Amino acid sequence: MANVQYYDVILKPVVTEKSMLAMGERKYTFLVHPDANKTMIKEAVEKMFPGTKVEKVNTLNRGGKKRRMGLTQGYSSKIKKAVVQLTEDSKEIEIFGGL
């Protein structure tokens, strides 16, 4: 596995209608590094956003979609999503505050 630091784990937040509705249940969705595991994601969220406590992490791997340009075929890049559930006494994540 690659040497992934905590600041390389979380790539960007996922801002969709479904992820915005889940924020009411204290669930936040992020795109993460494909080599990151659940413990790495938990540590990265707690270090990047002080005052947050992660209860559990669910991950989702999506393989690349098949793409074609003329006779050339290939795949788009694969992604990994993480849905992070915060504890009740945890602080909110500020990047989602103004949305």
C-alpha cells in the first residue's frame, strides 16, 4: 500500500442532494484516497476537523466506467467514497455549514 498521510486521505466533500439530507443525521460524505482504509479515514477526519469524534465509517468503491473514443477503449478513474457518522457530542464540520 502507498504511504498515505492523513492530509492526503480526504480529497474533497461530496455535495449532492442525498448527502445534504444525510447531514441532518450527522453523516458527512467525502471522496477519499483509493488506498485509504476505515481507520485512516477516521483519523484524518478527527485531525483535519478539531472537535469532531467519529462513531463509524462506511466506504464505497466504484470502479472506473468503460469509455470509448473511436476505436480506442479505456476506463475512467476509479473512486472511493466514505460516509462518516459523527457522535452526538461531536462538533459539526464547518465546510458544510454554509451550504
